[in-house]
Amino acid sequence: MRKIILAILLFTTVKAFAQKADFNGTWQVNKAKIDFGRAPEWIIPRYIKVEQQADKIAIIRTSLDQDLKELAPVTENLTFDGKPLVRTPVAGTTVTTTLKWTNDQSILLTRTAGPNNGATENWTLEDGGKTLVIDRNVEQSNGMKYTIKCYYAKQ
């Protein structure tokens, strides 16, 4: 009987450590924690809603325009197997996005929109899952490159 209990405890402990991060929820940007440098605040989404399942994730971003007015949300339905999502927004440039787990606690999102124009985002959780941290590395077609660490509070 003791061996059975020990085996159950061992299995439960191993399973707990193997659990992947849960990014589900609605996240609002925490501007106070972000160093924008000379960049305007509208370069990152104001809100991100995440609907995560075992094999896929829906990321709904609500961004701002240059006048700080909310734009219509943009939804990306991605799978964790790295299969690309190809979409053509209103601007007409084809955007290709892929997503994969880098480890059990982090995902990497890669987006391209033509030659020398794209971004990578490394997503992690902090504060017991209350803070979403996105490290963004962006390269624009005009040669401008920047990195920004974004913080989002769970709503």
C-alpha cells in the first residue's frame, strides 16, 4: 500500500512540474513598468486577450492609432506546432506568424511582413501568473530596429 501511495505522489509531482504556462485571460498594458524610450505608446497593444488550449491559442490584440484611439481588435489563431498563419490585413501586406513553446513556461511568436520587416516576441508569466511579460524585438523595413519589454496586468 505504501508503494502505491508513493507511486501516486511521484506521478503527481512529476506531472505538476511538466505543466505548461497558462496565458489565458485578458491582459492590459502596464505603461508604468515599460521603458518606451523615444517610442510612442501606440507601438504595443493596449489589450491582449488570450484563449489557450492544449494545442492552439487565439491571441486578440487591441491596439491604438497615432491619436491614441482604439483600433478594431486583430485575432490570430495559432497552433503550437509552428504551423504558419498567413493573413493579409487591410494594409495589403501579407503577414506570416508562427508560434512554438521554447520551454514549458515560455512561448516564442515570430511575425514577418515582407523583407526586413518583422518581430519576435518571447512570452513569459511573472508574479504567479498575474503579469504577462513580452520581450519584443522588431525590425522595420525602413531599417529601424528596437527592443521593448512589455508588461501586462491580468484583468
